[in-house]
Amino acid sequence: MFALKHLQTAGAAALLVAAYCMPAAAADLATAQLKDRSGKAIGDVDLTQTPGGVLLRVSVKGLAPGEHAFHIHAVGKCEAPFDSAGGHFNPGSHKHGIVAGPGHAGDMPNLHVPQSGDLMVEVLNTAITLEKGKPNSVFDADGSALVIHAKADDYRSDPAGNAGDRIACGVVQEK
Ligand SMILES: [Cu+2]
């Protein structure tokens, strides 16, 4: 009796380990092509699922030098002037701003574009996932979009960091 019980427990533990170690069924990789308001491609973002979050590899060309807010928005639709992308991706129903509190899952650090206008940078977003079915998945019913703004995110003003116009947008797509 004792031995049987022990075996059952071991079996359950092994199952748990197997489930934990299994790679995500799909959507380990995603990509978004960024376009400006005229429809011109200005860069790409490659997204990779990691154990600690989603790594975003950002590559942009020809942006105005300076600081630009960079967010994940709630709707995967980029029609200029990009209001179509909705507000920030915010499955946790938090207020905006990484210095104000937990912030939106879609809140990320500003992009600092040098004089050349070209930038390559990587950002780890620990609040989102590419795994479908999870509450913080960017692949929810209406998808998600990456948006670059004209101005910097002040990291505290609700709901959007006082970041100004949306100058580029890209729908997040499975790769
Ligand atoms: Cu935004």
C-alpha cells in the first residue's frame, strides 16, 4: 500500500516535470514589420519566446533622432494614423508607467535613436508571452501591434506616457 502510493506520487511529479519542460506548442517566434504613416517600411522587430519573457530585437532605419516611446498596443491592426491599434496591451488592468507602478504589459523602455536615424536594440519584455491561450499572450483574439511614438514616454502619465503621435506601427505575426 505504501509502495503504491509512493509510486503514484512519483508518477505525478514526473508528469509535472514533463509538462514544464515541454517547449511551447507553437509561436516561439514572431515578427512585426514596422511601417510609417505613409506605408513605408521603416524596420522590423523579431520576437523570441524565452523562459524569462519575450526578447524583442528591434531594427529601425530613418527615424527622427531622439527618444521615442515604444509599446505593445492591444489590437493587431495598423491603419494610419494607427489609432486602430487601440490602447496599450494591458491584460492586468494596470495604470500606465513603469515608474508609477507595475505598468502595462505593453510598456517598454524608450528607443534612443542616434543622429543617423538608424538603431538596432534588444529589449526583454517579462510581462508578455507568445504562447496562445495565456492571459498575457500577444496572440489574443484581436492580436497585438508594436507602436513607435513621436515623443518619449514619461513612464508615468496614464494612459499613454504623454508620448505624442503614433509614427510607426507593425502587427505582431507568427513566424
Ligand atoms: Cu504606444
